[in-house]
Amino acid sequence: MSDDASPSRAADRTQAILRTTVELAQEVGYAKLSIEGVAARTGVGKHTIYRRWPSKGALFLDAVLTPSEPGLDYPDTGDIVADLRRQICAAVDLLGRPPLGPLYRALVGEAQHNPAVAAALNERFIRPQADKTVARLRRAQQQGQLSADLDLDVAMDILSGPLYFRFLITQEPLSHEYVERVLDALLAGMRPTP
Amino acid sequence: MSDDASPSRAADRTQAILRTTVELAQEVGYAKLSIEGVAARTGVGKHTIYRRWPSKGALFLDAVLTPSEPGLDYPDTGDIVADLRRQICAAVDLLGRPPLGPLYRALVGEAQHNPAVAAALNERFIRPQADKTVARLRRAQQQGQLSADLDLDVAMDILSGPLYFRFLITQEPLSHEYVERVLDALLAGMRPTP
């Protein structure tokens, strides 16, 4: 047809492979997901998949992160508490629940065994999100809405950490009410107010 | 020899299986660890292992947690900040670094794919530690060292979460200096002091 027919077919094939990876992981669980299974269902050769994704972990990372990347941009309404609440609730809704939640949990699990997946998860998702969070916190700090002493890199970790702890370790449900409780504690601090 | 020779041999065999599981995991990594490999090196039948541990994950959990359980008792010197610092630094030294660190990371990774391992990790390690933390925080709150408004269950999560976030997600090194930065931020709170 046109000159770009072949690149566009390749892009369609990539999308089909990523979609199928997610479908299969949801059907059989991450442990039983295989590149062979994805190849069979997509109708492409497994070597085609291995040429682009060196491992099941790398393929799965791409499949889980590709659709969600645009979803977590940081609001700036001028009210840092409202913006944190909105952004963290959006993250919980997207990553802490089905359909994406169990896939994201499996991805973080794989990152514990596969340093390349851990590095790619950080590069593609965690670090860009952290940079946005720190930039938003810095504006709020400059406007006097956050303590001038607040260590912004640590602030990023104390905002994210409790949610990940609940999601990965205690595996209790995440809710907006829980986000509220965490924010209340982080904003007020643990020390008694004089 | 004596009547208790057989239970004592069984206990020795259990210890040998757990020790070998840790050794093999350190040599080949969790992904390549297998009950068959542990059976071969320990010189016991694999069915003997499967009778007690229903999966590789269950065996690995037992092998990682058994030696460390006594290590994280909570000090109570009467100074909550000093005690938190000491306890969290001890946890970081034990779980956040070799030799146990990589094994603990693999265990948490497995918990993301295996709900029975996640439940056992909570029951044997996370919940007892959390109960001790909340009890220590409650005494400090009663003594006026922590804010009367502090939500103690959330306090547990905000104390643990940032460390787990760094350990599991960004995978940057954990240090006592980092523990200090986290404690400073949590104690002071994010809001500007008037």
C-alpha cells in the first residue's frame, strides 16, 4: 500500500504481543506465563519476541507499563495537600487494584529476582514519577506550604513507602481512606505539638 | 541410644535442610533453587522435604526466617526516638544487606507470586514485629513522647514503608544515615511549623 505499511504492521504486532502477554498473565498467573505461550497465541515466532525482549520479565514489564504511563501526571491546583491526595488516590486506583494491581504486584515480584527488570522499572516508571513528585513538592515548599526543612527526596519515599508496604508486604486492601490516614500522619508528624 | 534419638535426628535433619536451602539459594539464586537440588545435597529424599514443605517458596520462607526471628526485639530505654533509631538500624543491618538481604528480597519477591508465602511471611514475621512496634509506640504516646493524635497502625506503616520502598523498588543502598533522614522527616512532619 504505502511506504509506512511495514513499520505500521510491526507496531501492530508489538501491540498484539503486549496485549496477549497481559491476557495470558491474567489467565494463568505470572509463574506460568511463558514467551512460548505468548508466541503461540499471537501467531508469531518466539524468536521474533526474543529479538526484542530478552526475557519473560522484560516482555512483562513492557506489557504492564505501556498502557499506564500517561495515567499518573501530577496535578498542580496550588493546594499541595489536595494535589497529593488526588495523585496518590489515582495511583492506588490504577496500580493497587484489578485489573492492573495483580500485574503490577507480579512485576515488582519479578524485579526482586531480576536486576534488569528492577533497573528498567526504575528507569521507565519509578524515577520519572519520583521526579514529578519532587518537582511538585519543591513548588509547594517554595510557596511555604511545606516545611522549609523537609528533605524532598525522603518526602518522596515516605509518601510512596507506606502504600507499597501495604500493597507488597501486608497485602491489605488499599483505599482512599487509608491514603487520607497516611497523609494526615505525614503532614502532622509524630512528635507532640507543643 | 536413648528414646529421644529419633526426634533429635529429625530436628538435625530439618536444620540441615534449612541450612542447605540458604546455601544453595546464595550459590545459584532463588530462580534456580529447587527442592530436588536441596534433597540431593542434603542426602534426603525429595518426598521427605515435600511432606513438610508444600512448595519451594514454603521451604525458602522457613530457611530465611528461622535464624533471624530472635534478632529484632524492641528496646525500651524510655526514649522513643533513640529506640526507633536503634531498632530500625538493626532491621536494616539484618535484612537490608548481605548475607540475609538478598535472601529476604527474594522471599518478598516470591510472596508477590505465592499467596501462601505472603500469608506465612505476615504471620511469622511481619505481624509479630508490627505488634511489638505498635506496643512500643503506644507506651511512648502514653508518656507524651508522641503526638496524642498519631494513628499507631499508620505509624507502623510510615516507619517501615520508606525502608521497604528503597529496598524493593529503587533498590538503593540502605544506611543508618538514611534511617536518620526518614526519622527526622516523620517526626517533624511535612507541614510548616508556625
